[in-house]
Amino acid sequence: MAFPDPCFVSLSARVVLAVWSPAVPIEGQSTLTGSFGEVITPLSGLRVPQTDGGTRLVFALRRTDEDTTFMLAAGGLGSTPVAYSRETAKPISDTIFDGLTPAGRMSLANALVSAWPNLFHLQRDKGFIATLRRLLPAPEGDAARVVPLLGAGRALVFETQVPRQFGPVKSGYIVDGDAIIPLKLKSLAATPTGDRANTRRFFVDTPEAGEGLLVLRGTKGMLLRRWSSAAAPSAEAWWRKQGHREPGLREECIALLNAHSPAARAASVEFQLRCPLKPAAVNGGPMLPGAQIELALAGKSGMLFSGWYRDPSDFIEGFDVLGPNDTPISLDAVTVTFPGQIANAEGKPTAATGLLGFVPAVTGPLLQPRFLMRLKSGVRHLLTPAVQQLDWPAARAAALRSVLPQALNDHIISTCLAPIITEFQDAAKATVGAAEIRQFGAPVDDPLVSIIIPLYKVLEFLPFQIAAFASDPQIAYRCEVIFVLDSPEQAAVVEHMLTGLHLVYGMPMTLAVMPRNGGYAIANNRGAAHARGAALVLLNSDVIPTENGWVGELIRRLNDPSIGAVGPKLLFEDDSIQHAGLYFHRDHRGRWLNHHYYKGMPRHYRPAGEERLVPGVTGACVVTRRDIFEKVGGFTEDYVIGDYEDSDLCLKIRAAGFEIAYVPSAELYHLERRSISSSSDYMQGVASQYNSWLHEQRWSDAMAELMAEAVTPAAQPRRVA
């Protein structure tokens, strides 16, 4: 029997072990103290079982340079003195494991790898590391190999053999020549079958480690494997080498890479683009079911999916999305259906059922989630969409096209569209970047007013607008004009136009070119950030003044400190009224919508000629003080494309304690929706309904209170399309 007498062995230059295997059973507590009962700190004790039924006592403590005597109390055996001197402490050897049961050997090995290095700070003690490598040599043979499957930066997926009876792996360490390195280790759900059933996959954040030992710890023991520092293949190389098998493992690796680091996330996206899955749909015949998933946008918040199915013979039971290790996740509880049409083989429209839903459990960027069509017979058909949009604005546009406008309702918006559109809108805002400023002519010294005009696609009215500005002394000499180009691909064209118009009129202008499209609110806010005037005129590019002096008429009303914003009378091309103040009214479904007072009435309709306080004014031309605009945070930037930001701004200004005024003495033509109509997503109506819903979520109570007090005109005009 090893260690029949108490003795000390040297674990490292700083730590020794007191070891004893008493010849008789030990009952009760075992302790190690100083010769006079002094408490030793730090101290770690183990009682490990031996094959002969006995117990081995092992105590770890700091080495002392002085010769001394310790008292070892072993249960009912009483206290035994143990003499210690630095010279007589034996070097530790693998005899420390002799005579121990497998459980005892495992308990001692765990202490060597984890407990004692942590307690005595031995993780980077090279003497201790060398001792540990000697005590726990790397096993030989293929079963002990660590095989790297794929890697991206520090992210690594590897596999190694783990006996089935070992149970779950709880933690891991690498022991190389320099350190014991704890691993952030995750077991993968996707595991091989058949003759490789003992193989398990792991995802790890790899430290900077050399060749050494991989230690896997579980509830049932410890495994030692040979660790290699060789570089792992890329995800693309792995996927091509293994023949495009195991798509479930592919998706699990994609999810882990996405969550690991920006570098690993970029590698995941590149992998999905370079190695796309083959799209799969089910084309049923006249009597058989068919289905296709056309959209599957997976972001941080979850996945929005949409598509269609036909089931003329009532064969379909439901649909699933495949999770890690091809685990099906039922979509029955989250799927919304609506009537639709698809083109048949002859290109003719055929009735089909649209389907739409949002799944928080599936996150991205996952560019091709896989689905199953579940039949009542038990048969499953794979449905794989094409590679999905990666660009945030394009993904947002795809989400807006996922449902027919006539099928849209508040439930679909709140449960399906809102989570993903909010995420994409936030991401699109974050990637817009800073505007590039270009100046035409010497800037106006100390301008009183800054006129901010977003430009998007439509440029045909720009010469007329600038001509009207240049002929107005108030604008030419006291205002700065800032154009914000929100379609940067037109930068060269706009710069050429403004250069020519400046040569013709001599009016100074500023052009802020957005790096990418950000939308109405962001464009206005970026323009306001460059403004120097005390007052801001926020003007659409399709608004043309009828005469000079309109800016002064509007600014005059801001001299009243109770007024926070003002707006003019806006006219259609036929001189009918487009806007004489904005108010809120519920539609037949109870939704709050924006309306314009006296829309469609003649230009000189008497009630529209009265200057008055109104619930709000349109963003086509709204004038406010810069300090108020900044106080309320400018335009709210999470409305899509451009709608309801104006009423939102007015409600924020009202919430800050100011009133909104309508000033009919200032008249301008507004060629309504010429710019916004260039967005097909908006004109489909989905974005408008989404913005209306978002606006109502924030301001429903305020609008109800405001309209309960608002004065309704005696003659409500007929609405003109």
C-alpha cells in the first residue's frame, strides 16, 4: 500500500501535499493543523477511496522554508505528528495514484487540474505545469485525438471521442507547456451516428495555446485528449470537403459563429453566401399539396417567414422550421394565413393560401433557414428558401412585401412585422454614417433661418424651387439653404445641377450627401445638425412658394413663446387646398389616422383663411425653433421610409408644453408624394399601415385627449383623392 506513513511530497516550488493512507478505516473528520493546533490557510483536503477499501488523505498547503511539525488528525485515530522540512519533501510522482479506485483517481486528478491551481494560483507556474504534464500524460491512439472541423479566428469547432457512459461534458481545460487555460466550451447538439456514435462535437473560444493536453470534465469523470494547435479549415473548406452533409450541424455552427465575435459573424455570413443551400419547394399537382417559403429573414430578435401553400385534398397537417441538429420547431402557433394567388405552370393566376409568422427561437444572420411541410400521412417535405437579403434596407423592404396590404391588421403588425422591422430599422440607422458636406458659394453670414430640404430620387422640381428662393430677398440674404441628398447614387447629378444653378442665381447653397439612404427623418436630422440658424424650415423638395416673403410670415408667429411650430397653407397644382392644418381622426376600424383640414376645398375657402391653433402641421413645410427641435430630439427615426414623423414631431412639441399654429398668409404648392411614391414598398401600403400602428402605440391617449378638445370646423370638407 502506498503512503502507509504520513509524509510530505512536493507539488511545486510553492505548494506541498501531506499524504497518508492509514491502515484502519477512518471515521469522522480529518484535519491538518500546526503543532499547537494553529489553523492553516489556505488549505485544501481530499479523502479519496482506495481499491483495498481504505482511504487516502491528501492535504494541499503552501510550502514553508522552516522545518516544522504538523498535526494530522484522522477521524478516530487521534492526532499524528508529521515532520516537515524542505529537504525531505519528496518530489511528487505518479505513485500518488497507486492503489486508488477509478473514482479516487478522478477526484485527485480534478484537484490537480482545477481546485489546487485556482486556490494557489498555479495556472501559470511552469514548474507545476511540467509536473502536471508528467502526472497526466497525453494518451495515445486515434481515440484520443482532437480533430478540428472548422474555425474562424478564435472560434473553433472540433470533435473527439467521448464514451457514451461519460455523460455531459461540463467544462474543459487546455494544459500546454506554459499554463492551464480554462475553456469556454459548448457541446453541439449535432452528433454522428452509427460507428461514430461515440464522437462528440464542441465549440470553443480557442486561447493562444501550444500542443498539449485537453481535459474534459463531466459529472461522471474526466477525459484526457491530445490537443493540437494546428489551424482549422475554414467553414467553406469543411463544408465542401465533407460533401455538403449534415445541414443541421451547418446551421448550429452558423448560430455559434454569429454569437461569438464580429470576425466569426463575418465569416459565418461569407460562408453562407459562398456555400448556399439548394432552394427547395414542393410543386403539387391539381390534387396534391404544394408549398414554398419565399421569405425567411432571421435577425437578432427572431425570424420573419412568409410563403404560400395549396392543399386541394386537405393533406397538410402543418409546417415546422428546423432547429439545431434538425430538431423540428412547430410553426402552428405562430402562423397567420390569408387568401392569395400564385402563378401556375402556364403562368395563370391560381388561388393559394399565404402564410406568415415570426419565430423568436430562430435567430440570425441565418440566410437560409430550412422548413418542413408536415403531411397527415407522416411524410415530411423539405422547404428551403433562396438566400435571403443581407443588406438592412433591402431586408426591411422584403419584410414590407411579405404580406398583402389588404390582409394586414394590428395583430400581424404587432406579432409578425414589428419585431423584425424594428431591428432592421435600427440596424439601417446605425449603418447610415456621416454626411459629406459640399458648399456652393460663400455661406451666408450668421443666417437667421436654416431651410432644410431632403432630396430623394425626384429632382425635377429642384430648378423651380431654387429659382423661387433666389428671387426672394429674405431667403437669398438671411437664410441658409441646406439640401440633404438621401439617394447618394445621384450625388454627381445633383452636384452638377447645383453648380449650374449657383452660377445662374448666385445663391449660396449647401449639399449634405448621405453615405446611404436613411429615410426622411434621418435626412432632416442630419441637415438640422449642420444648421446655423435659430429657426428651422423643414421643407419637402416638391414644395414651391407662390410668392416671396413666406418665410417671414411663418417666422413671425414663432415670436410668440407659446408657439413651438407653425405651418403654411399648402395647395395642389389646381389651386385646391392640400393642407390647412393637421388633425387626427379614427377610421372605420378605430385606427387613428392623420387628416388635413379642408383638403380639396378651393384655395380661398373662407374657414381655411383663418390663422389658428391646430393639433399639428404637415412635414412638407414645418417651421420651428432650433432649440425646440433639439429639445424634443428632432424627428423620431424609427418610422419606415417617411410618414407620420411630422405628426410625431408635433405631438412631441406639444408634450414639451408648446402649441402648433397654422398660418394661411403663407401659401405654397405641394406636389404631394412625388418623392415618396418612388418607393414601391410604401405605395403597397404596408409601410403606411405599419407607421400608423407605431404612431398610435405612442400617441393614442394624447390624440384622443387632443381631439376631444379640438375645435372641429363647422363644414367638414369632402375628401378629394
